Amino acid sequence: MEKRQLGNNGLEVSALGLGCMGLSFGYGPATDTQDAIKLIRTAFERGVTFFDTAEAYGPFINEELLGEAVAPFRDEIVIATKFGFEDGDSKAGLDSRPERIKTFVEAALKRLKTDRIDLLYQHRVDPNVPIEEVAGTVKDLIQQGKVKHFGLSEAGVQTIRRAHAVQPVAALQSEYSLWWREPEAEIIPTLEELGIGFVPFSPLGKGFLTGKIDENTTFDSTDFRNIVPRFAADARKANQALVDLLNKIAEQKNGTPAQIALAWLLAQKPWIVPIPGTTKLHRLEENLGGATVVLSEEDLINIENAASEITVQGARYPEALQKRVGN
């Protein structure tokens, strides 16, 4: 698989990464540990060198799973993880105090079975801790060799600028896909100006853009999508138009809707690295095939013209969670 640069400080990763969250958190029951390890290792065999986790995914168990899975080839990959919640619990409050970041890093290194974190993200901006303090703390950890690169997740433009002035930000991780394009307004131009890479999570619209979900789909009771307005049945019905568009292009390209959605993201900028997640080996293979689909300039214009006629229905987060993004 081709490689891409995140930021200007030499962080090179595969064009597609693997988002590991869903293996143990967010989308129903956790995947069997051995099956999850097999999936991560298969991704590596297929050329993936960029693996994304966080203390909040579990909490903690996702980092432990990833650490075990990648141990045989640790030095050949890039591990990204995230801090920012009280005791690692995403349902608790935010906590990016410097002492908490330092404590997290020591614990995460053990869970990940490694001596450094390649890319350390602040999971959500903490309004109670100046971003300069957060960036300064990560800068110290970088100088100590415990962290290699600094990242932000779901941060707004001003926060990105303030953080970057203290410690260069290698990557911003935020949601971006054909059905969530808000980053195009301010975020992407700012990242381009500052030389910061972009790591879109949910590049397949939390599964919707695969074409395998419709208005009649039911989710496990523990699945996060049950509380997402965009996944209400009426919204899914309305948003099917976007999947129909992807299906149409996929037929022309001899691909799948998921592959077209990923190829579209890769075509936007050479420093965009999506991190689709999956629990199934055949879906992993399908997603990685998206890196080989080439969309011409004409294809991109056609997609743009067709997508501009579609208004996606439903908020991407419940109101309480929306307050944590874009700060």
C-alpha cells in the first residue's frame, strides 16, 4: 500500500489506517480477542502500518488488545492513542490536566507493550485546561522520548493554531466523509496552511456508506448508533440517496460503495489518511481495496455535482456529545 505523510515532521503511515475502536467498544459486543488479534495482524500483512486506539475504548482494553496484537512487528508500525477523559471513561468528564496526561502515558505504554507512543492525541478539547498547557506537556513527553508526535481530535481552528504554536501538531483526527463535510469550510484549509495531516474517523459514515444499513436495520442495544439522530429510521431512509449515488459509481468502477467512499477521501488531499474500522476480515479486505480505486477528475466532479443535490438528514451527534467537538 502507498504511504502518506502526516504533518511536516516525518510521520509516515499507510494511506489507510485501521480504527480499532469497534473491536471492543461502541458498536455492540466486543469481538472475540483472538479474532480481533487476527484481524489486526491481517491488516498489517496487507500493508497497514497505522493503528488507532484510545484509553476510552473499553476503557483500557482496546489498548491492551492492540499492544498484544502488534507486539511481533511493533517497530514496523505507527501506534496512535488518545487521552482526555476522567479515568479513561468517555461517559465521565473531560480531564487533560498535565498530571493526568503524564499518568496516562505511563499506563498506556504498559498496556501497549511499548516504550513510546508514535502519535498522541488529545481526545477532546478540555475547556478547563488551556491548550497551551496540554501542548507543553506533550512537548515535554516528546523530549523525554515517550511520545513521538502530537495530535488533536475534533478540535476547532483556534485551538489547533494555539496548540501548534507550542508544539507542532502532526495530525488532526475528526469525522469526515461524503456525509459529513463540515471540515471543508475551515479545518482543511487551516491544516493545509500549517502543514498538519488529517485523519478522518468514521470515513464510512459509521457503516452507513457501505450500503449494508437501511431504514429497517436494527442495532444491538449497546450500539452507539441507537442514540445518533442521523441513524433514526426516517433519517436513514432520507439518506439512502447518498448510498444510491455511491452504488452507481461503484458499478462503473467495478467496486463497492465503501471503496468509492474511501477513494473519494484519499483523492481530496495527499495528506488525508482515513481510518476505517471493522470487526470482519472480509470487510477489512474490501476497505483496503479502496486504496487502489482511482477516481478521475471527471469522476470527482460528477460525485460533487450529484452530492450537492443531496441534503443529509439528522445531526451526527446527540446534543450532549456535540458540545464536546469543534472547540
